[in-house]
Amino acid sequence: MKSLIVYHSETGNTRRVAEYIHEKTDSDIIELNPEKKYSRIGMYTSGIKRALMQQGDEIGISNIDLSNYDIVIIGTPVWGGHPTPVVNAGLGIIKEAKGKKAVAFATYRGSEGETLNILRKRLEDAGMNVLGAYGFSEKETEDSGKIDEMIKEAGL
Ligand SMILES: Cc1cc2nc3c(=O)[nH]c(=O)nc-3n(C[C@H](O)[C@H](O)[C@H](O)COP(=O)(O)O)c2cc1C
């Protein structure tokens, strides 16, 4: 089964999980980036505000086509208990999603908040079959154990 991993990462934790999944599975990988790079402070001011309002950033691409994939794996950092604006934008441009499988994951410091519920709902609303939604604390992103469990459980 061929997967497409789509993720955003500002400080490397989500990237670590995404790249590990990429190494271990038959997958392609896309890193989403904001067109206007966040400053350290900007993440905590406008970034969180935009995340809470579930807004999307400009990410410089207009189409993520799932035609050639069986599964999409979406990864986001948790910002204010929500997916990041970059991931919101990515979710908005996924094409040929209906009937495809999806897995969501989020990395967080203390708590994932509403992040996984929101991702699950958006993927389901796009007609996808969500196989699972997984949260990884910062510490868990540094150890393959829980990531291996996810790969096995979701059949990636
Ligand atoms: C702007 C901002 C908001 C954050 N909000 C939360 C939060 O609400 N809950 C939490 O547990 N961690 C929060 N964190 C910590 C990140 O979710 C955590 O460090 C995550 O692994 C970062 O992923 P990355 O390294 O891929 O960017 C926040 C970090 C930033 C920069």
C-alpha cells in the first residue's frame, strides 16, 4: 500500500516522526511550509491565533493529489491545542480524497487538546476513512517505539 506523508514542522519534532515513517514504509513525503516564515515570537502570537481560528496560511502550492496513493498520513505540531495554519491549508487542497484511507498524527509538549479530533473530522468530511489518530509527546518523537506501534496498528 502506497502512502503519502504530508506534514508541517517548525522545530523538528513532527519532521522526525514523518521521516521515520517515510523510512519504514512504502511512501512519498511532502513537507509543507508557510510562504512567510514564522519568527519565534510570531508562532506564539499570530500563529496560535490563526490556529485557534482554524485558518490556513499561504503555502505556495494549490494541489495535493492522492490519485496515486492508498493512504494519506497527515502530521502536525499542536499549536494552542489545534493543528497549525499550515496544516489547515494543506487539508484544504487535498484532491481525489474520497474513499481513501487516512492516518493523522500530532506532536505536542503537554497535551494534544482538540488537534486530533479536528484532523479526524476534516479528513472524514473529505470522504476519507480514518484508520487512526495518534499523539506523540516531544519525548515520544525521539524514540521509535510508539511510532512503530502506529505503523503496525494502522497497517502502513
Ligand atoms: C506556537 C506554539 C504553540 C504551541 N502550543 C502547544 C499546545 O497548545 N499544547 C502543547 O502540548 N504543546 C504546544 N506547543 C509545543 C509543540 O506542540 C511541540 O513542541 C511540537 O512537537 C512542535 O512540533 P515541531 O517541532 O514539529 O514544530 C506549541 C509550540 C508552539 C511553537
